[in-house]
Amino acid sequence: MAGLKVVEFTQGMAGPWIGRMLAWCGAEVIRIESHQVPGVVRLYIPPRSVERVIEPEMSPWFTDWDAGKLFVALNLKTAGGTDLALKLVGRSDVVVENNRFGVMDNLGLGWETLHASNEKLIAISSSGFGDTGVHPGYVSWGPNIEAMSGMAWLGGFPEAEGAMTQYAYPDSLSALHGLFAVLCALEHREQTGQGQRISLSQLETTVAMIGPEMMDQMAHQQPPPRMGNRSSYRAPQGCYRCAGEDQHCVVSVATQHEWAALCQVIGRPTWADDPRFANSDARQAEADAIDAAIGEWTLGLSPQNAVESLQAAGVPAGVVQNTEDQYMRDPHLAERGYFETIPHLKRGEVVAPGIPLGLQGTPGHTTRAGAAMGEDNESVFRELLDLSADEYDAYVEAGAIELPASTA
């Protein structure tokens, strides 16, 4: 993506991660911020460090979602701020924004204005519900999208209420859809010379994710049942306690071959040919007895040993890991070099989750993390937009350009 120029008017995570991945692939990504409305990921304090004050450059979420970008601070409620924003748009290929519906229009930066400043522009607007329909003005956040999309209903066990993921999963999902849509629009522009606007609904991207369950609803005119850890088409499937405190592994069997292999591993070889377990439907009817036998076997083993035995026999299984396991003890992630060490403007360097695009011929990298709000004001406005020193100072004096907190 070297040579691609992107401007972000973003908040939260659904918009910023699009720019994060494009920057990792070499694009020049400029994020426009304001001290008036700081991005939520800059305000995150790790829950085990609640005694710490907010340090906007040190937030791990800020690194995860915004590393590799350039940062300018503008007051878009001033004419000068809007003027400079449009100048940046005029030299850019892509605009990414995920504000509440109507915000960009109210700032004088709606699609018609952006398009007038750059006819080949590709602009993606990612909002909770899109810009048409009944609810475009609804305020959105990950949890209410999970609820309205059906994700929360499907989560949890049959005897309990629905369950949330405890993470803004729709943000990640819509960012990936948004990235793909931007790439499609870039390909179309390459062929036709035409830019376009992308209007993405985070609700729709999340509903699309539960496609099989939605088809079940259409076929049977009722919501699919909550399955907990079980599956409607794989049996056995579950999460089983292992030796040690809060240690578990998961097993999921689809075929008769996998079933026979599982029976051998857990010491129940006669079950492989038992007519009670002749197929997936039959095994689902006997799920309690099968789960008890698997749980009896796993309880005497560490999750790692149980999974190694199952995988060696060709049975799909995995250790239930927490983030500490993944970072400190997962040999596979370590061998693949998943975690990325990034230069950090305040700490020297930090380690962050990698960008999992898997490009082997053109692998990307993150240039830096820890930039302050307005860190790149002078380089962007003086060098990229070619403002003179007097012009730059005038915008600062008018309150259009907001200086970094350390110099304000």
C-alpha cells in the first residue's frame, strides 16, 4: 500500500483498525483528533493498574488500534479546522470515518463536500446502523450491536440467559468488512478512475456473521436453541476440565474417523463400533454420557498433554488459553513470530499483537507507537500541505490547529 494516502476521522475501534492495517501495509495514514473529544482507546487504563492516571500515549489499546499512523489535532468546529481537513482530503485516496450518523455533515464534511474536494476519493462511513432505514441516528457501541444482531441471544447455555462476549466484537468484524470494501473500491477506481462512498452498517456485518443460525430461523420459524459448548452438527463437542486450577481443553468431533480415534485415546475403544454412537445424531442423544467419559480422562491430564494426545490421533482439540498463556507460553505463536515489537516514542519499544494478514511476499511492519495528539502537526501541515510558518502560526492562533498537550 505504499503511496496510498488515507485520512481518518475516527473514534473507538471500528474505524481505526482499518487505518491500522493499511498503515501496516505501507500506507500513509493521518488520523485527525481533537483535545475536545479524545479517542476512547487513548483513555484506557489496564484494569490491574487502576491506580495509574490516564496516559494517552501509553494506552495498550491505542497501540493496538492506532500504531503506525501520523497524528494531527484540529478543532473541526472552527472554519480553519474544516479548511485544513479538506486540504488533507484533497490530497488523499481514502477517508475513513466511523462517527455517529450525521456528525460529518454537521461539521461541514459530508460526502458531497468531500467528493467536491476530490472526485476520485473513496470514503468509508462505518456506523452502527448505516445511513438509511429506521434507525440511522441510534447511538451504537459493541454491546448493543451484539444484542440487536442476535449474538447475545445465541451465547450462553440452554438453561441460562444470553451472554455477551465481553469484547467489542462487532468493531473488529466491521473493521475487517470495511477493509475489504475499501480494497474493492480501490480496485474499481483502478479500472474506471471513479471514486465512491461506502456506507457500512456494523449491525449488518454482525448479523451476516451468524448466517447459519439465521438460515435456521428462516427454515424453522423459531430461533435456534442456545447450545452452550455443544454443536447441532458436531458431537461430541465441549469444554472439559483438566488437572490444575481453572484448566480446560476443548474437543470437537465431526466424522466417524475422528470419533473412533477419540475412543481409542480416552480408553473407550469399544465405543467406536457401538450402535449407540453410530453417527452425530446418535452421539448427541448420548452427549451426557460421552461428556462424562471425556471429562474423566481429561481430569488426569494437563490441557497441553490432553490436546497433544488428541491432536496426534487426528482429533480436533485445543487448550483453553488466557492472554497470559498466549503471550508467555504458546510455542506456536512464538515460533510464527506473531507478537510484534514496535518502536515506542515514550518507552523505547513495546510488544503488541501482530497484524494477522499473513503476507509472505510483502510483509508489513509497524513504524512506531506512542504518538501524542498533534504529534505530527508541523510535519503534516508545514511539509505535506506546504503551509508557511506564518500560515501555520495563524491557524494555531485561531484555535484551528491544536498543539500537543506538552506544548499547548
